[in-house]
Amino acid sequence: MVNSKISCKKITEIILDNITDGVFTIDRDFNITSFNKAGCRITGYSNDQVIGQKCYDIFKSSICENHCVLKRALRTGENTLSKSIFIINKKGERIPVNISAAALKDKSGKTIGGVETFRDLSAEDELRKIIEKKYSFHDIISKNPRMWRLFDIVPQIAESNSTVLLEGESGTGKELFARVIHQLSPRANKNFVAINCGALPDTLLESELFGYKAGAFTDARQDKIGRIALSEGGTLFLDEIGDISPAFQVRLLRFLQDKTYEPLGSVKTLTANVRVIAATNKNLEQLVEQGTFRKDLYYRINIIKLEIPPLRDRKEDIPLLANHFIKKFNHLQAKNIEGVSNDVLEILMHHSYPGNVRELENIIEHAFVLCSDAVIQRKHLPIYLFENKHNNDSENYHQKLEDIEAELIIRTLREHQWNRQSAARALNIHKTTLFRKIKRLGIELPKTDGRHKLRIG
């Protein structure tokens, strides 16, 4: 039985001093009126040092200046539940805490101050860092066995000068692997230079890669250093190598065979000291069988091949990656989102990710734009995650894109009487690029084009 001589105020203090969360109260002027033992332990201040002080002078929180939850509680009566922030303790250390805040009112309902609880998340934060470290390999995060087999051999591959071929769907992180190989190699103090081979027509690709001399062609008013020269002593990353034309494959083969090349307009042969890493989202072996990719070039780049699995085959990585992107966007957007709700995680785990890791990152970024809560909810996700679930597999996704692309090209060709040069201009792409797309998409063309009168019948 409670001693009747003990006041209600004393009982309250005893209760507050025996809970593990920090608790403090303020008056309407933000002066601290009470502070429990757990609060003293977490912040490093004694009770005497904080009573009567402004709460923002003690906590120096990440939200004190512009987003104070106690200020909002005093002004609007709106409570805050479970918000993750950082405070600065007496030693000047940054402490992660989870807070809840509410207004204090008297019997008449008048607001007389506020109360806030704060839980020290240091142990949880440290555990999360240990987990992230355990499942991260430089900038690549995974706990999938196939990925870990790649992690095991990448350091050995990095030590060599052999050409590496990275195969994997778009968005799986091929360039990230290439950069890790470079960073672990003896060439790490030199340049890592990337070029997307599939994004440029042959003429531009050649000048970008090999460089050119002044006067080599119209508008070449001065010498330009190519990507090969820029990567001298370092690593040259040839992305989407499966998209280059047969004509350019011949030129690239010569460079890969003896590491020599001539800038456009030059008669001088240069020798390059570069390590080449190539990447593709296509099956080059099938392209060789189909006759669209040279067998000798394939064998030249296929010295060491790493196949990067798609995200749908390593779904155990989704929670890790989601947390990684949440941490990234918290930093970029100055937010304090803690994570995703259980039903959001379930949605993420059941999605097939035709866009792979890049798509997951885009989903989290989309959610960040809409989320003003502590946790990402269903309403913050892109709408397409809830529509046409049966069409979410990778094959249908890419087939749909190709069908749309083919329809656009055919319609444009018809509008220009099948004149491919005119259609390419209308599509704002190079004629060579249009030729490659027509062949890849299997578009059948009439025997004559807009430069001649079409024969009917």
C-alpha cells in the first residue's frame, strides 16, 4: 500500500525515474521543468544542469530550429508519435533517438506546457551498421549467395589486367561492379572512363573513343582527346557493347587485340595502356550464333565473364537495399524517414523489378517526394505497383516497350514514304541508329523507299 504521506508529484517522479526512456517537460516558454534519470543518462547532463534551461539549448536537435515537435504541440495541440532524429549530448556526440511529443493541459483544457519522451537508438543504430557492413562489398549491398561468389573473386580479378565482360539486365549495377574492380586494382589512382556504346552512332562513337585531329571533318576546329587517351593508365568501361554495329566491331577488335589506335584524321598510331571492362544487357553468345556479333570480338572480351543476377532472383536483398536508399535520400533531402511499413515491404517483396535495383531506387525516391510521415506507407508508392500485376514480369515489360517502339518507327516511316533518312530526322536519331533498331525489332521494309515511286501490286 502506498504511503499516504508521499505526494502525487513524488510518485510521478519515482515512476519517471524508473523507466528506460528519457522524459522531460517544458513550460510555454520552452524552459525545462522536469527531467528524469534516463534523460540524464542519455544526454550526459545532470538534473540541476537542465532544469530552467531552454530545451533547444540542451538537445541541439536536428529539428530544433525549423521543425520542433514541441512547438507544434503547443501551437496546434497536435501530438507526434515515433519520430527519429538526432540530438547532441554533453560531450558533443551525435545520438540517434526516437521521440514522441504532446501538449500538457490543465483541468480547464488550457495548454500549460509540453512533454517529450526520447529513446536512445545508439545500440540499434550500431547493430544496423554492423549488418550493413556485413552485407556490403564496397558500394554493393547484398546477402545473396550468387552475389557473394562474385564478391569473393572480384579482388583477384582486379589485380589482373585481363579484359572483363559484365553481363546482366539493365539496372543490375554493372557499372558499379566495374568501378569496384577499378578501385581495387593497381590502376585505382588513374582515371575510370565510361562510354555508352549503344547511345551513339558509329561516327560519333569513333570520335568519342579514339579522338580526332583538327580538320579531320567539318567543325573539327581543334584536336580532341578521345576516351581511350583519357583513361591512359586506368580503366576504360565500354557499356552496352552488344549494341555496336558490325562495322564498328571491326575497328574495336583491332584496338582490343594490340591496344593501338589512330585518332580520326591522324596517320600516327598510338599505343594505349588501359584496362578494358565491357558490359552488356544482352546474351552475346546468342548474338554470335545469330551472326550479329563477331565471334572473334566476343572471344577477345570474354576472358573473364561475370554474370550479375537480376533483383527478382535475389529478393532477400530488397529490405537491405530499401534501407540503403532510405538512408541515402534522408541525407539528400534532409528528412528523417525511418523505413517502410510492413505492407509496403510486402508489396516490394512481391514486385518482379523489370528495372532491377535502379527501379527499386526510383520507387523509394518517388515515396520520399510524397512522404511526410516517419514511415513510408502504401499511399506513397507509385501507382503502377498496384496495376496490371500479371504484366509485371520482365519479359512482358520489355516486350511491351519494344512493341511501342516498333509501332512508332513504322508509323514514322509510313509518314515519310519509307524514306529512312527522313524518318530518322523526324525521330531525332541518327540514320545508323534507326537501321539498328529496324533490324533488332524485325521491322519489314518495302523494297523501295520515298526516293522512288512505290510499286503497288
